[in-house]
Amino acid sequence: MESVEIRKTQSQVMVNGFIRSVYNWMTIGLALTGFIAFYVAGNETMLRLILGNKLIFFGLIIGELGLVFYLSAKIQKIQASTATALFLFYAILNGATLSVVFLAYTASSIASTFFICAATFFACSVFGMVTKRDLTGIGNFMMMGLFGIIIASVVNMFVRSSAMSMMISYIGVLVFVGLTAYDTQKLKRMALAQPDGLDTAVVRKGAIIGALTLYLDFINMFLFLLHILGGSRD
């Protein structure tokens, strides 16, 4: 009986350590993105370089997508240090493209929306961590919703409907609320499934891909909330 309790304690310590590492890297990525976005928005030369040239701007976006797909597909084959560097590089690129946020919205609305997003994200993560309910079905449903949002967003690029854009934002918030809870539960299960004595580099790569997943959930939730709650500079 005592040995069972010891194993449970060790398992919980391992889970807590892994989840803490995931959130630490996610926080570093978000902080780096915020710093770069703020810096670029206040630097006229950088703004002209990035926003004044559509080729560079869309090149950055394509590079970001490429990094996400590459990390997700090659995480098992690349070194932990490479995975970490690519994640941080992605955060920098994302910060450069998100500099437009500081140009479109007031600083006070960005700050207030960030705190609302952080509180919502935290609540969803806690729910995903403690709930006994299997969220796989919800996660799959939310992924379908995400594909629907992407299609609707592409259509709205041609329709240019403000009502449709606002509807997409509300649905987007709901989708990423669900995905945050689901992804957190998935990370918890990943941690529980790790065998004892697993190589540190493998654990680091798992933490990096987990951090990337939650980072994307947070950023997208924030952007949709900002579209709903943000005060425009116009």
C-alpha cells in the first residue's frame, strides 16, 4: 500500500514538473512576442520594412506557418535545443507581424483585453487539468469549428462583412476556450504516460510542443477577444 502511494506521489511530481515546464516556455514565448510587437510598433524603420512591403509581411506569415508545421511534424527527430530555438524564433516572427495590434487598438484596450484573456485561459486550463470528464469529443468538435472559422474568414476577405467578422470572433473565442481545456487535459495525459527515467531531451521536446500548442490557443483567443472588446485608434 505504501509503495502505491509513493508511486502516485512520484507520478504527480512528474506531471507537475512537466506542466510547469510547458507553462514556463509558453510564458517566455508570449513575453517575447509582446516585447517584439511593442518594439516594432514603436520603430518607424521596422514598421516600414515589415508593413510597408507586402512581400515581407506575407513572407513572415508563411514562415510562421512553416515553422509550426515543421515543429509539429519533426519534433521527434530534431534536437531539444533546435526545437527550443525554433519555438523562440516563431515567437519573434509572430511578434513582428502582431505589431499591427498596437497600431490598430489603444494601449488601454490591449492591456484590459490581455488580462481578460489571461483570466479566461487560466480558468480553462484549470478545468482541463482537474476535470474527470474526457474532453476528446469536445476537442474534436472544436477542431471542426476551427476549420469552419478558417473557411469563413477566407470568404469574409471577399465579402468584407463587419457582422460576419464579429460573428467569427465570438465563435473563435468559444472554439479556443474549448481547445485550451482540451489541450491542457491532453498534456496532462502525455505527462502521465511518460515512463520513469525518460531522457531529459525528450521531456524538453514534449514541453516545447506543448508550449507551442497553448501559446497558439492563447494568442488566437486574445486576438478574437481584442476584435470584440478592443477600442480602435480611429
